[in-house]
Amino acid sequence: MRRPILLLSPDPDAEERFRQELSVSDIVQAFTPEQGQQLNSQLSPRWLVSTNESCGWALDCIDRTLLDYDRLTGLLNREGFIERLKEHTLLTSMTALLMFSIDRFSNINDTFGLEFGDQLLKALAHRLMDITREQDLIGRLGSDLFAVHIHGLQDEQSVHDLAHRFLNALQEPYEVNGRMVHLSFSIGVATRPPLATPMQQLNAANRARVEAKNRQGRQLVFYKLEMNMETGRQVRLENHLRFALEKGEIEVFYQPQVRAEDGSLYGAEALIRWNHPRMGLIPPQEFVPIAERIGLIQPISLFALDRVLEDARTLCDRGHRLHFSVNLSPVQFHYPELVGEITRRVSARQHPVEMLEIEITESQAIARVDEALDIMNRLRDLGVRLALDDFGTGQSSLAWLSRFPINTLKIDRGFVIQLPDEAAAKVIRAICALAKTLNLQLVAEGVETEDQARFLKDAGVDLLQGYLFGRPMTFQDFLNTCEPADD
């Protein structure tokens, strides 16, 4: 028997009008929402058709549990997962909530396309259903954000064992459209008890996941109470940072760079510091990621560049022709107006452009090679010097390095502080030979002892930087090192 069309409308003439306009005879009309629900259940119609005044009735006819599921993967969506999580308040056994996301999932979409990414998410959903029990909750809470809630656990050790088995199972390769794909995940785990409610457990697992992501991914992090304190600090820092620039709390410090050959002053690396009135000096590794996240890195970076150029101009006017290097964060480096902003600021202060050096890290250079090369070439054409920071810790190949229009390599301090360890010495000698072959200036950071300085000089390093020659200091203190007071 052919299923009819169910028409939802309070208009008594609607059925006849629709019958004529649609040229069909198997129409059944419901005049009220309640009647619509009843007829929909009894008849299982082919179509639900409504007029303008009854369009809301259609939702009443649908099984609302269907709205709790993700259309792509078939897993519970965010609303459905949270609703069922709340229903688990009566569970008396220990439960574990694992929240996780795919590391660098956007790179997969960018490389292989959105459709491939969707197929990968489906494959992941099937994997999750294979490695969990029917009574466990599985949800897709966002793009590549998933959660699994498991109950019936005995103790903390069983949670740890389960989480590690879960991670190992997830990291087995996935086959998508004939291609084998290896994924890594950032996973946060929270248990109840000790957490009081399912929602507290959900939030705690997410905090742990964010911590795993902040550790560069491929991590399994268990929630600890201290994370709440850290989250509170992050919120305070974010709120205060929004006003730090206008309150004059952002400062530029300078760490001297000296020539290895004779110890004479060559210049300085400019370092941004946040001088909070109550929390003191906050290092850039803590506040720069926040500034990037809330869109403040651009004004802060331009402020720092302005200050460096002004200070350099002051020194030039006093007869000190010194070089200054400025770090760019990954977000700032790929800012579309970067080259134009630097051009305008250098021109406005009539600063010798060859005395300015922009530092970027290996990871910035290789993340989007073609775009990075374009930016570096435009800066080089402007006359700005370019330095590759933290060299030796990234993944750049010699083929890429030979293409980068850089002037300087900076040896990461991690190698310097290991001296006189022979393994570190061999690495430094190899970097020195490479720099000489490519005709690059070489800077060593983290120099703290005379022995380190002598080794680096003998190895062929051009410039030295570290506590042996001066800690990061205010401009006035740096000026005093250039112009020592008369005895």
C-alpha cells in the first residue's frame, strides 16, 4: 500500500486545493498539531506538507530524539550528548570522560579537501563505535571534537589503563578513499568522583584536552585541580591584557649581542615584556599566545616595532650605530600588511633599514613554505635583514634552508647550555660549517660562561648573546652600557 501525503493545515479547504494543485489523491489532512502527531505515527506518510500558519507543526510530528544525532557521523551531537550525560547523575560507579580532538585537522582539510576530511571523521566515528561498549556515550561535540563517557570503572588505575588503551586504539591508521592516514590526538580525561556533577566532569575533561593541545598535541592529560587555578589566571590575564597597551604596561627590553672576536657591542635583541602592576613582569611565552587568540598581537607588535625604531634612532643620533633584531610571532609574520607596516615605520623614522633584523623560527618558515618565502623575499627586497631563530630544533631541510633569503642563523640556547658536552659540541660545529658554506652570520644564544664563549668563538660563531654579557634590560639601562658614566 502506498503511503499518503500528510497535510498540516487548519484551513478546511486546504486538502481540496492541494489535491488539485499537486494532482494527487492520497492526501490526508491534520487540522491540529495533536492530530498531526497522531496521524504521522499511524500512517508513516511519504511527505509532510504544511501551510505557512502550520509550519511549526511539522517539528511536533518528528521524533525529537533524531535531533540529538550528528548527521555526518551518526553519533550523538553536542546537545544530545550533554542531555544524556545529565541523565547519568544516578550512576554510583566511577566514570571517565575522555574528550579529544585531532591534531592539525585543519591541515588535513587544507591538503586533501573538505570531503576527504568528512570521510575521515566518519572513519573515526566507526572506530569509536568498535572500541566502546553499547552502554557508553559517544558524541561529536564540534568539528573534530569528540567525547566518550564510560562508567563501571573500579579505581583510578583502571581509568589510566583504559585511557592508554583508548589512545593506542585511536592512533592505529585509518583507511579513507584508498589512502592510509595516521592521526595523533590531544586527549583530556576527567573522572567522577571526585568531580561532583557530569557537567563539571565535561568541563574538566575539556580543560585537560586544551592542556594536551598546548603541549603540541599527541598527549594524554589527566585533569588536576590546579588546572582550574591556571584557567583562572588565564582569564585574568586575558581581561587585563585588553587594556595593558593603553595603560603603558607593555615594554621593550634589550639583551646585548657582542662580537665573538673582540667582545665589542654589536647590537641587541628586542624582547617584549608585560609589566603588570600586581603580577610583575610577565614573559612573552605566557601572554603572546593570549594576544594572538584575542586579536591583540598586531597592535602590540607594531607598538614594539615603533619603540625599537625610536630607541635605535636615539642611539644613532648619539653616534651608536647598532643592529636590532625583532621577533615576530607566527600570527604576526603572516599578517597581510606586515611588509607595508614595516616600510611605513622605517621610512617615518629615517632609520637605516639594514640595521633592522626580523627573527622568525624554523617552524614559521616551513609551516606554509611558499607564503613564507614570498614574505621573506619582500622583506629582503626592502633591505631588512632576516634571521632564522632556534636553529637546530625544527624540521627544516637543507633544501629549504638554501631557498630562504636569510642573513643569520641563531643557534638554539638548548645546545649552548649543554657545553662542554661533546654531542652538543659536534652539533654546534656542524651548524657553524653549514653557516660558513651558506655565507650566513651565526649567533649563539644562552651564553653564560667564559668557557662557552671561548668554544663558540673558536668554532666560528660571529655573535654571542646571553647572561654573560647582559640580561634583558630597559632601554635606559642599555643606553648606559653604550655610554658608561664618567668616573
